[in-house]
Amino acid sequence: MKRNFILTGLILVLLTLVFAGCGPKMANQTQLDQLQELRNAADASEAQVKECQDKIVSLQAEKEQLLKEIDALKNEIQIYK
């Protein structure tokens, strides 16, 4: 009986140490700061992507306008030849 009691106590102590030592741990302030910096960088990158996409649309519209002007000028040249 005494042996079982000691063995049970040791098992409980070992299990407590294992679960306390191997369980999930809370993030420390440094890790939280790094996470926030990464989130800010991701937000800034998303903003840059949006700006680039808007610029692409703008440049495509400008390209179409310039191509129309080139065609109009080619037609004028044909008239004067």
C-alpha cells in the first residue's frame, strides 16, 4: 500500500512537470512586438500592391489614349501624302 502511494505520488509529480513544461506558452512582449511589426509591414505591402494596381489601370488607360492618338496621326499623314 505504501509503495503504491509513493509510486502514485511520483507519477503525479512527473505528469505535472511534463504538462507544465511542455504545454502552450504565452507569447512574451518581444514576440508580440515582432508580430505587430510584421502585421504593419503586411498592411504597408498590401497598400503598395493596391497603389501599383491602380497605377497599372491608369497606365493602361493612358496607353489606349496614346494609341488612339497615334492612329489619328497616321490617318492625317495618309491624307497629306
